[in-house]
Amino acid sequence: MTVSTVAITGLGLVTPAGVGVPASWAAICGGRGTALREQDDTPGPGPQDSGKRPAYVTCRVPGFDADALLGAQRARRLERFSQFALVAAAEALADAGLDAEDWDGTRVGVVLGTAFGGVHAYTAAQQTVDRVGAYAVSPLMLPLFLPNMVAGQAALAFRATGPCLTVSTACASGATALGTARDLLLAGRCDVVVAGGTDASLTPAVLAGFGRLGALADPDGGEPAAASRPFDTARDGFVTAEGAGVLILERETHARSRGARVHARLAGYGATADAHHPVAPHPRGAGLEAAVRGALADAGLCASAVDHVNAHATGTPRGDAVEADVLQRLFPHRPPVTSVKGVTGHTLGAAGAIEAVCSVLSVARATLPPTANLAATDPGNGLDIVRRAVRREVATVLTTSVGFGGQNAALVVTAP
């Protein structure tokens, strides 16, 4: 079997832990949650409204000034999820030492994932129609809202005229985008791909939808910063978040030819569908297990080669238990496991890409970030879960992603 790897040369982050890789990584390794309690202040339907509104715990990106980061004119023409992606992509390209002025755009692709697209723009347009009428809707509504526009806007910003795709596999979208980008590079269709995931969907309707599914952490369950509790016995749901992660992927020969610094390599990708239930995981995690096995086979590695797992673990009672069972079955040598969602919350379609960046940083900086807010694990959970940041050399990291619809994706990141 021929095994091919892809060079990772640039990293960019916009997360609830901070704007930029240095700020985000420092806060993630610091191990303190970023969640805050907020009240839904959506106006009621009329006099009959009781005035009661639900509360939520969310993780929002702090201090994000789109006008300063992108320029006021450009920022006004971008939805928040696209703003995040372009800021993270610009950081990743600078980190990679690439300049759109100098490259052959026909050999540059863009693959970005999102679960929701521009829901703020859609919500605002619907409210305008309801209050004033259709003629008051902005002509920018569709370019702001359409999910594919995040990749289109990145291609426009960076003069990338190769394949331009947006993928949507719910909360696995960021990981799926990276795997798809890897496939494009190995097929020889591109030399460089700007790849990752983004979401900014903290609207009342989206929060209400997750709440009605019983998926969210209790906003009144204690200190908000401790509400996101991956693998903890007291976990009661995830904390919704926003953000973006973007990586620059290159063909090995292209990276070598320009003398690029390689942070790590994307060595394997696996993807499956549970075909079991619209929102619940397979009870034995069959699809996730198959995705992990596929990623390892793609990388030409056996399970014992994995030094660290950056887990999907969102803090839902069932999801974390299923993932823990899968990891114990696959990795009896007990590599250390972490979930950064204790700090960042669940960034939905961005999560897989943000966690891929964290996996690369674990390899490049020999640091395993902690799983925040972990006091005790379930009986039978024998995982070696990282509880505080650890300095440790790792050569191979597995990162997992799971989404509604039974979507599973796994990536293998290796040392350069």
C-alpha cells in the first residue's frame, strides 16, 4: 500500500479562547472555561407573551473587531462566520509564508466547512420581511447567508482560482473539509489548499433548537465557566460556541520546493456514516470506530502508533460515553486523551478544524492541553484523560469529529 502525507504549513484560529493562534493556544493550555450565561432577549409576539425567556450558556469570541481586522468596507459585506474564516485564513497564510500576490491561483484551492452558514443574515432578513416587507430586505442577504459563500469569499480575498468548496457534515464539517482538501492535493489537483471550518450560529432559534433536543448544558447548573464538562460524570450537555480554524495544506513537493517550514503532516483521513439515527450516536460507536480505523489505514499506521487523542467529546452524557468506549476498544495502550471543548465550548462546524490545529500544536510544541472542568469520570471509563497541560513529545495524534446525521470523521496528524 502506498501511503502519502500532506504538509501542514500554516495555522490560524479565531476561538472563544482568543483571536489568533498565540492567544487561543495559551488559553486552551490554561484550562479555564470561557462560557458565560446569557438570556434570550428576543421580543415577544405580543401582549399575550408571558415575558419569560430561556437562558443559555455560550462561548463567544472575545474582542473580535471585524472592522479593524478586515477593514470596515469588507467587513460589512461579510457574515460573521465568513469574517471568522477570513481572519483565520489570513493568519494561516502569513504563518505559512505565502502571499496571494506571488502564487499561481489556478493551483490553489479552498475547502471550508460550516454547519449553519450565515444564520444571522437569514434571521435578520426574515424579521425584516415580517416587520416591513420584502422590499426592505438587503440585496446582500443571499451573498451573506449562503453557506458556499465562505469559500467563495476566501477565494476572492486570496485570488485562489482552483477548486472552491464548502462542505457541511454538521459538527464534523471542519474535519471533513481537511480530509477533502487532502484528497485534492493527493490527486494532484492543487499545490496548496486553504482548508478548515467556521461557524457563528448563536442565534435564539439555533439555541432553542438545540435546547429542545435536550443537548445543551444547564445554564443554572453552577459556575458558567465550568458548564462545558467533557467526560465528567456531571456533564449534562454541550455549550454552544462560535469560531474558526484554518490550516494551509500543501503537497510535500510544493512545500519542499519553496523551503517552507512544516509544522506537521496530515497523514490520514477516515469518514463514515452511522446510518442509525438523525441525532443519536450509534450505541456502540460503530461508525466512529470505522472512521478511526480508516484514518489509521490511510496513514499506514497501527493503533499502537497513536501517542495522543484529541477527542470530539462535547459533554453530552451519551456521546462522551460512546466515544470513550470506542477509544478504549481501539487503543488498549491508553494514549493520553483530551477534549479542548472544556475551554472553547462546542464550535459546531468549526470544531474539527480548531481541534486539528490543536493537534498540530501538540506535535509541534510537545504539549498536551488539558480537559477543563474534569473532576471525575464514569465508572468503566479507563481513558488516560489529560487534566492539566502536559509537556510531552508526541509523534502521532488522532483527532475525532462527530455530527448530527451520523457523520463521523477522523484525522491523523504526524510529526514532520
